[in-house]
Amino acid sequence: MGSVADAEWRLIREEAHDGATNMALDEVAARTAVEDGVRTVRVYRWEPSCLSMGYRQVADSVDWAFCEREGIDVTRRQTGGGGIYHDSYADVSYSIVAPADELPGDLMECYELLCEPVLDAIRSVGVDADFADREYPSIHEPACYLRGIHPAHDVFAYEDGPDGDRRGRKLSGNAQYRQRDAVIQHGSISYDHALENHLGVFADHDVTPERFRERVTSVHEQAGVDREAFVTALEDHLADWCDASEGAWRDDELAAARDLADEKYANDAWVRDRDATR
């Protein structure tokens, strides 16, 4: 397998879409990668703020009344894990999409490769970031940032504790799935805390803000960098990693994403009523 930079890549700089469209665009990018040979790295935000449920997450774990009252969108991802509250300001999300046969077949090796530019971007703004050093138990299973930590795909920010020991708190979650013979990796990076909503979207939790902060940190808390500067750093490191050219969605891709969003990711049959045990 050659370098990822040997192939044709495009960078789509940060755009805002609703949750269903963001998930649909990942699938459309997979089709483009396989059929047209154009791979995609992109950074995006969620407008309005959105809870993306994990693939097998049960609907009863969501506080639907809270989401409706606060104007928070809800969709369901193709990837597993817990739900993620994507605040329109406090969350920074990215996706990397390429043909599966161009990436490592071993899942751990694939995570290591695709997380490389993400870790580099976070470090470039002054955060001591790396994969989690070990597994950690769950605090609240339905919530991605509070569920069990896995060193393969969870990223920590590390800092010195009061006794001089190196302590980590979760900064980013990353996940992969395959669609149309392509690998899609997407991830959420905590730029800032949005505690009230991050906890409020989940039903029947007993997690205090203090307990949340013991597990989760943010780029802003760690480095004080402004959001625009961090987004630019992430975009540039993704582009440098694969030698991507500046790009944009084609009209046919946007039309396909709108249709897929309506048919699937915004449809209650997928979001609320899907049999989560399958």
C-alpha cells in the first residue's frame, strides 16, 4: 500500500449542515470515492445543534422533550457507540472517506493512520493529545463522551496532576464504518464545553457537571485558542496529510445527500423506530 497522498483527494472546508445532511454527505462521499476516484477530507459543524445517536442506541435513552424544547436536532449515525451532542459552536467534526482497498485492513492500523492528521492538528495548537493510555469504565453508557474509553479510537488531552502524574481526559471520539466499498471515518472534537445540553439530551442520567468535567476536557480549556484558528489548523493538517486540493460538493452530490437525508437520516423509521437490537 502506497502513501495516501499518492491518490486524488479534495478538502472541503468547514460548512454547516443539519444532522441528517451531515450523515448523508458521508455516504455520498463514499460513492464518489469508489465511482469517481475522488477521496474526501472535510470539516463540518452542525446547524442546528444535534444529537447523533449511535447505531444501536435505544431511543428511550434520549430526552426527546428536552431536545424539542431546546431546538436540538436528532439523527442516528451508521457507527456504533453512544450518542454525541454536537453543539453548533462547541463541537468540531471531521470526516475522512476513501476506498477500502487503499487503507489498512486491520482496524487498529486504520485508526492509527486516519487519526494521524487529527492528532497533529490538536497538538499544533498546544494540546498534549494522544490516544487514551488504557481502557476506562463507563460513567453513562448512552453518552459517547461518558461511556467506556478505548485506546484504539478515543483521544485524550494530557496534563500534569497535583502529584506530578500525567492525567488524561477525553477530548475526541472517532469511529469507522464501510459503505459502498469505502471506509468512512468521522469524529467529534470537543472544542468547548456545552454542559447543560450535553447532559440534558440524555434521559435518566445522574451525571453531575463536576463528574462530566472529570472525564471530558476541551481544546479551549487546554489551549485557549479561538475556534476559527483551531478549525483552520484541522483543515490544513488534513489537507497536508493527503495532499488534498481545495474542493467543494458537486450539485449532484448535494441533491443526492438531500434525498438520502429525507429518506433515511431524518426519517423516524431510522432515528426513533429502528430496531436497535439488530
